[in-house]
Amino acid sequence: MRGSFTVQLKRLAEDIANVAQSRIEPLKKEIEEAEQLQAKAQAELDMAKSAASQVATFEPEFGGEYQCPYCWIRRDVRAALKPIPSSETNVDRFRCVTCDAEIDLEV
């Protein structure tokens, strides 16, 4: 009978190992996704930390064109705002040539 228990325990250990090994690829994928999420969060944190200094150097107008505040604060990039049609008479609407943000400015 002992041999029977020994064999059963060995099979159970093999089954447990097989289940664990079947999780290798899904776990690798989870780790990769978590690392990507962490990198994205770190980039957003870095941007948030630098926002105060970025706003201090923001030039709303540069080279005769209005500049996108989103591109400057988020990516430290100068990007022109181009006028787009607006149905409102008290608002001028602009679109960023880089990030496509639409900005309404009261006239």
C-alpha cells in the first residue's frame, strides 16, 4: 500500500507542476503588461512633476502663431494652433497641428 500512496503523491506533484508550468506564458504576459503600465505611469508622473516649470516657460505666441499648451506642458514641444470654423460668435476655435487638441478662446 505504501507504494501506492507514494505513486499517487508523485502523480499529484507532477500534476501540480504541469499546472504551474502551463501558467508560465500567461504570467510572462502579465508581467510585460504590468511593466508597460508602470512605464506609462512613470512618464505621467514625470510630466506632472515638471508641469510647474513647463508652465513658467510657456509662450502662448511664438513666431506669430498661437501655441498649444497641451503639447508644451505634456511633451515640451512647440506646436502651432490653427484657426478652425466655429458656429459660436463669441468663441474663436483652434486646433493643434500636432496633437489635434481643439481649444476654444473667448473673444
